[in-house]
Amino acid sequence: MSLLSNFAKLSLFQTRSIHQTLPVASSVFMKRQKKIDPEVAKQREARRRKRLEKEIRHMQKHSKKPKPVDELTLDVKSAKNIEERRRPPIELTIEQIDERAIALKDYTKSRGALQREDDAWIRGVLTSQRKALEELKKVSPELYEAAVQPATADLPLIMHGPSLTPPIKNYEAPDGDYIDTTRVWTS
Amino acid sequence: MHLSARRFFAQNAPKLDIFASVVLSRAPVIAPPMSEVEQRFQRLQKAEEREKSLLNDYELKTKQDEKMVARREQLAREGKELSELDEQIGVTNAVREDEWKRKAAELDAKYNFSTDSGTLDAKSLQRLLDRQVVLIVKQKLGEKGYTSPWILPQMKHRAGETLRQTAERCIGEISGGDFSASISGNAPFAVFTHKYPAPVAQKTGVPCAKIFFFMADLAQNSEEFSVNPEDVSDYQWVNREEFWKTVPGTDYKKAARYAFLE
């Protein structure tokens, strides 16, 4: 070191760089390192590692948890006495099995027929509309142009399907508070 | 090119009247009753689901109740103290069910759910709630002393408006009352060519009229519907079968048959 400083005196620039770096390491603004017992340090390190590991585990457990599907989760309260809840087994007679199979088949057929009916209607009305537009084109090209413009104002079309009972006229809803019990899954 | 094409059409187009006709329909308000096949399938499906299911809390309590009531009867026969057991039993499910039935009957009586809407007269919007019904009219069509047979409401096209606008004007002019309707689409879904009788055609020089049909849906909150007596002398709401029975002209009905979707 002394040799180095002796050499350093020879060059003006070198002196500066060497002499200035040394005081920086122990600047007055730096906190002075406390001397710690290596045993304690080891312990601290271990504790910190443990804590980090725990945090990682926690994050892995909770980070990408999908929201539960209520229908698929086990209802713990009801599952406790599940044996009590079993119904007595029922032996179906051959006739009953047949009846069910036939009913299913009939139902499937009826749905198929319904679908074909709908399909025929759609095809029919499309043909009918095409024909009408062709006629319109012959009669008046201007009206045809107006007719083939998309009617964006009509969309989206929202209809509420038929209910089982008609709406009650002059129905007065009973008083009450609206409490939203929907669970929120954002965090 | 466009201009010349237009001129060509204007010169060579056959002279004819253009009408827009509106099929104003009210969608079914209530679901139609299930067919026999559907009913049977539903009944059997429910039975199967029940067989495969587990007992729920309510059914467990019913079972428990039955046991308790049986025990109570036994104790009563032996002449023992019952007050403690009664406290344990509390309100049985049988009692609850009776209460619910009573309330349901009350509601039924109050609101009269089972009204037969088939008996209402043909002018009522509340008739045939489980069917699609459309409006047919006897129209005067702006001619003195003339009334059309039963037809779908129609209106002659005026220069300068689109066919859809004619259809909208048609709804506006034939009707009154508190209702709203919306026409679906700019394009007509069907066309019908009406040939005028020979004397009329000779007099006016127009051999036929093209009637373009549009569909329109009555909004669901429409309460009342009435017609403008200056243009319409009579009207009724009819379902598909009644439409075929009432309206004359097979070709006319065939042209408009896609108005019914059921």
C-alpha cells in the first residue's frame, strides 16, 4: 500500500482517484455496520429464509385460484350425514324401463320434428323474401336499394320469452329492501 | 350509367301501384300447455331424478317429524306427560305445508291465474294468450263507399319514402290507443300481386298492385289497441287457423303465410 501511494505521488491524476475512493466507502452518511455475532446472523438468515418460503407458498396457494363452482363443491354440512340421506333403492320393472325408454324416444322425435319445422320456416321465409326483393327490383330500383340496406337500428333485438302466467294488471309489489347477496371474486 | 338505367326503368316500368302491408302480431304472452309427449317425458324424468337424488334437509325433517308424532301418540296412549315432547316437535312440516297451500289458494283467488282467454272477443289483445295473433282489418283505403274484405292492413306507397316508411305510416294511420310496435328489417318478407278487376283497370289504366309485406311486433307492454275509424271499419286479432278461415283469397294467404311462426 505504501509502495502504491509512493508511486501514486508521481502522477497527479492517479492520486486523486485513489484517495477519493477510499473515503467514500466509509462516508459519514452511511450507516455504520454493527458487528454481529455469526451465530445470531445465521439464525436471522434462517428466519428470513423461512418467512420468504412461507410467503411463496402462500402466494402459490392463493394466486391463481379459480372461483369455486358451487355446484361442484361438496357441501360439508350436508355431507356429514350423507348416509342418512340415501333413498331406499328402487327396482324398476321391465315395463317401467320400457316406458321411460319410449318416452325419451318420443320426446327426441318430437324435438326433431320441431327443429325441422323451424328449419322449413326459415328456408321458406328466405325464399319468399328473395322473391319479394326481386319483384321490388323490377318495380323500383330505388325502393330496392333502400330495402337492402342493413337495419342496424333494430339490433340488438331483445325479447322476453313467454312466462307461465300472464302479467298481473295493476300489481303492487310488496315493500322490502333489495339486498344484493352476489359474492364478489375480485381481490 | 345509373342515370340512364333509371330513365330506362322509368320509361319501361309497367304502371302499377305499390302497397306496403304490415303483419302486426302479438307474440304469445304465456307458454302454451305441454303436449302429451312432453308431459309424459317430464313426469318420468322428474321421477328418475328423484330416485337418483339424496334426501334434502326438508325431507329429513319430515321423516323426523313422522317419528316424533308416532312417539307422541304412543306416549299419549300410555298417558304420560307430553309438554316436553311437544316443545321438541315444534312446527311440523305437515303444518307448514297446510299453511303454504292455504296461502297459494288465497293468491289464486286474488289474482285469478286460470282465466280462459279464449272466450274474449276478437278485438281484445288479451285473447289467446298462448298463441301468436295478428291484426286483420276491413279497410276503406281512402275510397268512398268502399270497404275491403278482411285483409292485413296496407297502405299505398307515396313517392319519396321507402317501403319501410310506408309500413310505419300504415301502422300509424290505421291505429290509435296506447301501444307501440316495431317493424323488423328494411326488406319485405313476401310479395303478392293483386290484379284489379277489369273495369277498374280500364278506368285507372293500372292493371295490378304489388303488395309488399312487412313484419311488425307489438311491444310487450302494449295495453290497449284501437283503430282509426276513418280508415278502418272493423278489425280483429286472429291466430293462424282463424286467419285462414276469415281472410279470403288463397294466394293472398299463401303469400303471407310466413307471418306465422309457431
